[in-house]
Amino acid sequence: MPEGDTVWQAARRLDEALAGRVLTRSDLRVPRFATADLTGRAVLDVAARGKHLLTRIEGGLTLHSHLRMDGSWKVYENGRRWSGGPGHQIRAILGNTDRTAVGYRLPVLELLRTADEHRAVGHLGPDLLGPDWDPDQALANILQDPTRELGEALLDQRNLAGIGNVYKSELCFLLGVTPWLPAGALPADRAEKLPALAKRLLEANRDRPIRSTTGSRGQDLFVYGRAPRPCLRCRTSIRVADQGDGSRERPTYWCPTCQPGPAPATTRRRHTN
């Protein structure tokens, strides 16, 4: 599941493969940009902004993509077989004389002027893995609506950029509160810890092939995806329920013992990731 750390990894792979090289192949398979030809232009750099990818190209252009749940970018040495999915799922191809980057199942793909990048990412809050990280502003954003459930506030990329469903559940566990706690009810000592803890989790995982929040081999996550197995700390069965406004609910995991507080009376989702 792409979150800030995995998108950062994708940006690094793309940057290593494409930056400083002239494109010899370009194919954007979305109707609006199907006729765009980027061949002959050099890729300047590839940067992550929260969960967004910005591929900056010579001539003042940026290819903006977002992975959401199922999208991915794969990099292949030229001549190697592509294995990211069937051909009809390919949305973008960027290649040079050595390597080719292929974007699969990209729900967002647009070509815009680099000067207009703010149209794509200007709404984002401080980026946990970016140079603009501001812990005080991130916390102020989260707490600005004291009645909003903490889990929902953490997922709102306008508050801080980079947290997805996995880190939402894991962060709330490490803070010892349920994701359904109103943000304004978060104890002051835990609110103070939240920005630094969130940043530490993502930074610790941006270079790891397998995401881990526990620090223990073989037990990568405390709660996410673990219902109804026992909590690693107290052995209580991990629970899962949907959280959201009804239009975009996500499975949310917690330990009812380690995370006392408001929570659904019954689980509403089968025990899956």
C-alpha cells in the first residue's frame, strides 16, 4: 500500500534511472496527453511530495502521478521483460538508452508546467519526508478541528503529507489512543510526541524493502493487518473496523486494551488487509 515512505522510494528509483538522461521513448496512455511527445528532452529530477510523484523534464514540464491504492512505477533494464502487469494496465512509459520506467494502474497522470506544480500539490500540508517539514504546523493542522476523529485527521493530506492507512493505525497504537478519539481530546503529552513519532516512523522505513514499526524481525507491524491475532504487547485480540465518512471508509486496526477510548461496538469488516 503506497504511503509516504514507499512513494519516496519510488521517486528515488525513478530519479536514479532517469535524471540527467535524455528520453528516447515517451508514451502517455491517457486520452488527454496521448499525443504528448517528450522524447529528446532530459529528465531533470524526480521528487516525492507526500504521496505524489513529480517527474521534472527539460523545457519547464512536470509529469505528475499519484499511485493511490494500486498504482506503481517499475524500472527495467532495456531488453528485460516487463512484469508489472498486463499491457492494458500501463499508463506511462519513459525510457532512455539504458532503462525504461513503466507506470502501471496510475489513477492520476497529468503533464503540466513545472511553474504550475502548485495546482497538483499546493494543497498538501507539511511533508513528513520533505524539506518543508514543519512539526508545529502539522500538529496545529491536526488539532484545528477538535471534534474530528484523530484517524481521519491523520489521513487528511492537507494536515500533513505522507500518512496512509497503515501508519494511521500504527501511529495511534504507539500513542496509546484509538483512531476514533476526537483530535481535541488527545492528551497534551501525546500530542506533543505525535509529529516527531510520525516522522521517525516514515524516516526509518524509507530505505527498507519491508515496512516495520516494531523493530522486531518476523513481526513487522503492531496492529495493521493483524486482526484477530493477539496484540504483541498484551495478547488481547486485535480488532478491525471501518473508519470514514461513508464515502471512503478504510479498515482500521487497534488493540482495545492498549488503546482505550472510543471505538465501534462491533467490527464492520472481515479480517483482511
